[in-house]
Amino acid sequence: MSRHWLDLGKTAIKQVKDMDPILFSFRVKFYPPDPLRLKEEITKYQVYQQLKRDLLHGRLYCSPGEAALLAACIVQSELGDYDPEMHEGNYISEHKLLLKQTETIEEKAMELHQSELKGFTQEEAETRFLGLASKLDTYAVDPHPVKDHRGTQLYLGINHCGILTFQGSRKTHHFRWSEVQKINYEGKMFIVHLTINEKKHTVGFKCPTGSNCRHVWRCAIEQMLFFTLPKASDAPVVSGGSIFSWGTKFKYTGRTEREVLEETGPLRKEEPPIQRCQTTCLRRKASSVPATPSTPSQDLVEILTHCSTYILQQRGIIGSLQGDA
């Protein structure tokens, strides 16, 4: 199933025409560079929920040791302190927390849950998780499969830091937004024009299809403008594509990171309550967790009923997506 963000400037019905089946999900679109600086606790909790999904589906890639600590934080948040009468044997094996969950990682996670995280409240365990996750190279990365000029299989990610590529678990490129002069595409080729140490460079990555390439281009433009523009009214109309084919024009809408951070005063009179509950994925057996869920995570649904989707979209934090949450 392909995953694409809804364009808030167009009607949803036109964007999903002839698609079957259709799944709409709420998820984080612009991950904050430091989630601990978020003003509202409910927004921080939603980012935590999204990162749990990223960890489960392998997007938040990390070492076995880091995975064990992240898993221990989730267990502490949802099960509380270790109780030998309730938590018998390998009590983590019942919970699906990681894409590649091994017995060795589970044992390490239990050790950390019983010792290092003992006494942590739910909020403290989630804060520890956010702090750890936000320091990983794969934080805020939605990997897109591409190939370099040698035909090597890579995964390309776009976040607040810029454009990154990974070969397996190893980060191979990092082009910072300050180095990026222009982003374009031609057919299946995603092209980045750079200036590094006053020298101009051009790098290209081949996407599986032309449609995939346009999608990666648009994602890159949106992330770059959100994190670099002072205000949304400064956003230009960006064109992409070859002069020998029909191109694409894109106009950024919404707010920028700077506009969100410079907002003063409380965001609303009263913060909505946070109803923390055990996630659906924690109750599933490992073999039953699909790559793309058929239903949204129940805890995320319950949280979102307490807050206005419109307000969240205006802040540039939560978006609507066709596909996996």
C-alpha cells in the first residue's frame, strides 16, 4: 500500500479517487528537532506514540542496546514498576515492540526495566524515550528506497536536519539544508543541487518509479520550507520536472517551524486530558503484527478525540496520511 500525505488545499475525495482500499491515519508529519521542547503535553505524547510506531515498523532503526532501552521505557510507561508476582518469566515476549525482536533484546530490556527505570512515572519514562529516540540518526526519517549512480540500494530520508541516505544501518550521506540550493526531479531521478565549501555539486538518486520520485521531491520541498523559511507567506511556488515533460508546481501552505516557536502565550485555555492506555501493538503476538495495519492504533484514536484536528494541522505537527500510521 502506498502512503501519501493529503493536500489540505484540495478536497480529500479527489485525492483518493479510484483507490481501494483506503485507510486514513493521523501521524506526525514534521517531527520537532527536540520533542522535549514541545509546549503541550498532549502533543508530546502524540509524538511519543508516533515514535513507538516507527520503532515497531523499523523506521526508527537503532542498535540492539538502544532498542532494549527504548523497549524498556515503553514497558515502564505501560506496565509500571516490575512486580515479580505479576511479571513472571519473559514477560516482554508477550508484547510486540520492535520489528526484529529477539530473546537477547527482551532479556536486556527486562533487566533495564527492573533496575535503571525503577520508580519512573509514565511521563518520566516517555520523556526518557523521547530523549533517546530524538538523538538517533533515523529519528524523523521515513525511508524511501533509491539507488545511487553505481546502482547501490539505499534508503533516502528527509527531516529537520536535511536529506540523508542509509545503506543498511549505516548513514552514507547527510546534506544539510544550509547546503541545499535546489531540489528537482527528472523522470525517476531525484536531484539535489548543493554548495559545499563554496563548491557546487549535483547528486542524483534513482527512484523505483516516476510517481515515487515526484512524491519524494514534494516531501523534500515541504520539509525544507517548513524548517528553513521565516514565515509561510515567504514560500515561493516551486517547480519540478524536466523541460521535456509535464512538470509539477507546488505551493507550501500552513505554518513554518519558526512561526510555531515564536507563538507566545498559552496555545489554549485548558490542555485536553491525556488518556494513556496500553497500545494495540502491545497486546498482539509477534506473528500477528502486519506491516500495514488494517485499523488505526486505538490509543491514538482515543487521544485525538480530545483535541481538534484542525488546530493540530495549523501548528504543522499532525497531518493526515493515506496508508500506514
